[in-house]
Amino acid sequence: MNAMSTPSSFLFLSLALLALAVRSDAAPSAPAAAPAGGPVVLELFTSQGCSSCPPADQLLSKLGSDPKLAGRVIPLAFHVDYWDYIGWRDPFDAPRWSQRQQAYAKAFHSNRIYTPQVIVDGRTECVGSEEAEVLRRVRDALAAPPPGRVTVALDPLTPDGHLRVQVGAKVARTVAQGDLDLWVAVWETGLVTPVGAGENASRTLRNDFVVRRLEKALALPGTAGAERTGEIVLGVDKRWKTTALGVAAFLQDPATLQIYGAASQAVR
């Protein structure tokens, strides 16, 4: 008689076959769940007058178009004006963006102002062209849900060039004793510039997610349960390509400059 015909062997074989059948009938394992955090706001301080900036500009474009990061990363490019003296005036720069970068340096207790610099959620900074380091900081920022929830909705652009934006914010847990500011940024992508002078002379540069406007929509307490909605109407310059515009809203502590929630939507 075959040894597998004994009762104990038969029971062992039956259990093994049953286990195999369960494994075969089970649905394929689902991919690992994405981290709970985000979206993460990436602010790149850059300039067309700086030869070190194009790689960082390209990285920001890459991250902003990566389908794996869609809805999880909000890239914003702030073009500073302090490199204009070299010989090329960046057409997208503004003193206000340089002042914003200086405010971050003060918040970080640093006297270092440079380009290209990336600020991640208003909390950490690194060289904007160092892809591995930028991605590491993005992963860190995505590791936990943000303490605030932000919503943004857009009405169709009016014939006279105005954009009506509805925004909302809710604080899930206390993050500040004072108020938080809800900012609304309008960005434009797909901008191509032949550079005629300066460190990037004779190059044609592409810039995406360039901040065109930044306005405060409302303020709300930084304590758990605080919630507020509002509306802001923004003028759109007729020279901007409306099909390449988007709007981002983010909740920021004016004291520490940390960002506690964000949302974005393309203009359609």
C-alpha cells in the first residue's frame, strides 16, 4: 500500500491541497497603499540669470508632470530678481519673490540666500537641482497626513479676464496659537524664453509652474476644528496663456512659514 494512503498522510495532503487552492483563488495582492500625506508644496526659488538654475527648473517640471505624483506634489516656481545685475532681467521675477525667500531664511535662522533653492512645505530646504535629496524630502513630507485640509474650486474665466476662486480650509489638530493664512497662487506653465545675456546667454529656457500672482484669501485660527470658506477674484493678464494656468491654495503659518495643507486645480 502506498504510504500516502495512511490516515495521517492523507490528512496532511488534504490540508496542503486546501492551502494551495486558497492561494490560487485569492485575488492578486494589491499594490502598497500610498502614504497618507500630501499634497506637498515645493517652492523653487530660481532665476534665468543663474547658470545653476536650469537643472532645477527641469526637475520641478519633471516632478510636476510625473503621474505617480499627480495630486500629491504642488510645484511653484518663484523667480527672484537679485541676479538681474549680471546682465539679464528675468521676465518672471519680482522683488516680492526675493523677499519671500528672505523670509524663509529668517524663519530657518539662516543667512544663506541662494538659487536654486527648494523649500518643502515651508519646513525644510535643499539645493533645487539635487533630485535624490528633493525626493527624499518629498517622501518625508508625505509620510503623515497634514493637519489641515484645503479645498479650491474655480469658476470659468470671465470674458473680461477675471478668475473667481472659491477656497476653504479646516484645521484637524492645533498647530498654532495665532491665525493661519490661506494663500492663493496663480501659476503658468510652458513658458519658453530665448535668453540674450547673462550666465545663460544664447540658451532657450523652459519654465513651468511659474507663479504669476500670490494673494491672501482669508485667515483662520490654527486650533483644532477651525474652519472657514471664502472667495477671491483675481485678474488674469491678457498676455498669459489661459490654457496653461493653474491655481494652488495653501495654508501657512505667518510666524513659522510652515505649510499645513494645500490643494490645486488647473484653469479650464
